[in-house]
Amino acid sequence: MMSRTAVLWHDGEKYTFRKFSESVRDSRQLRWKLECTDSRGAHVEVRVSGRERFVHRLPYVKTDCSGRFEVANDSLALARVVLQRPGRAAEELTTDSGAVLEMVGS
């Protein structure tokens, strides 16, 4: 069973997203694109891209010690978020460093 929740705080307002649609998820290139809509009709599109030369790949041990898995991490990734709220103009939020992206598996 998998449960996902994303929370965005913007302009003093909390948006909770539970329905995700991933169109890109690449742990090798460390790229992720997803879209979600909350129960009030707010829609968000998120793109996060790791900086290829700066991606760290770290081995982790499973909590039950039954094996290992790799986690890819970039703590200074690039991010673009487009927030669309009913009755308001779309807002684009971007950073060219400072977004954190960690990804396991493919």
C-alpha cells in the first residue's frame, strides 16, 4: 500500500494534495514532474531537476536489515512550481538552487 500527501504553504494558506499524476520520474537523471489537484480545485504542477554532476548516490540499509537500496540526492536542485487556484491568476514559483530532491528506485 502506498499513501502520498504533499502540503504546500503559500500566502499563508495551506494546500493539501493527495491525488498525484507523475509524467516524469527518472532516478538516473534525477528528474521529477508531477501534477496534483486538491479538494478545493487548486492545481499544482511541479518540476524538479537534479544537477547531474552534483547528484549523490548513497546506499541505505532497509529497516529490517534484509538488504540495501540506493538513494539519489541533490540538495541544491532546480525547481519550478505552477500554482493555479480557482478565480486567481496562475503563479509560478522557481528556484535555481535550494530545492531538495531525494529519490529511491526507478
